Amino acid sequence: MQIIKDDKRVLTEPEPFVGVGELAESSVNFTFRAWTKTEDYWDVHFDMLEKVKLTFDEKGISIPYPQMDIHTNKTES
């Protein structure tokens, strides 16, 4: 919420929202809503995503990504 409040392009009305949108298999997905002027929307959207990621990195919060380990056995003919 602080990232949203620090951006002067975000409108105060309607009030911004941040919440847990989903507890997924390998992640916690957050939903955020920050209202802007139409012409600022995409810049704010992408700036917010980047700022959240950089803040997570700074605070040592890692984002898990699903992974699959494949083990192969060589058989001799």
C-alpha cells in the first residue's frame, strides 16, 4: 500500500486497495487496485509491478516459481 500511496499519479478517490487475491499452488497472488487518470494508467501499472518486485528483492522476499526435476536413466542395449 505504501508503494501506491507514494505515487503521485494515483488518485486518492476511490481509495486504493491491496489484498490477497488467491492462495495458489506455488504462490500467494496479490490484487491491487490504484485508480489513475486514463492517460497515466499503463505507466502506473507497469511502474507498480516493477516497484513491488524491487521492494521484495530489497526486503529479501523471494517469489517461488514452479519447477520440475527430470531424472533420466541411460539404459544399455
